[in-house]
Amino acid sequence: MGEAKGKEDGTVTRSAEYVGSFPVDDCCLDEQIKQLHAQLSTLKACRQRRPVALKFSLKGVKMYDEDEVTLLMAHALRRVS
């Protein structure tokens, strides 16, 4: 898995394998942790994997197809004050 830093905007790109995503219910933290552990255990056994490129920046994270052209998913980061 390679890593490259962007020249001007500080973006870091990293290759990864996408196996899936899942929602986490808005409930107490202990219950969220249980849900998270259960889902991650399921995803570890997933046989279908898709090569992707993750681009991290101060604005958020974006997931691109292996070609780094097709945007598959984007998540903005929120500031916590």
C-alpha cells in the first residue's frame, strides 16, 4: 500500500481495499461500541474486496476508484470545539 503527499494542499493519498460500510445507530456509547465490533468482525471475513484510493485532507476523506479519477464516497470532517 503506497502513500503519497500532495504538493500544495497537504492531501495524503493511500491505497486500500474497500469491503463495505454500515450505519451506527444514535444510541449510548457502549451500544455503539458493541455494534461497531460486531460489524467489523463481519467485514474482516468479507471475501469481496475492491481496490480503492483514499485521499485525506483537512476538509475530510474521499474514496476513489483504483484509477483515482472516479469519486465513490466523500465524508467531510467536522470541527469539535
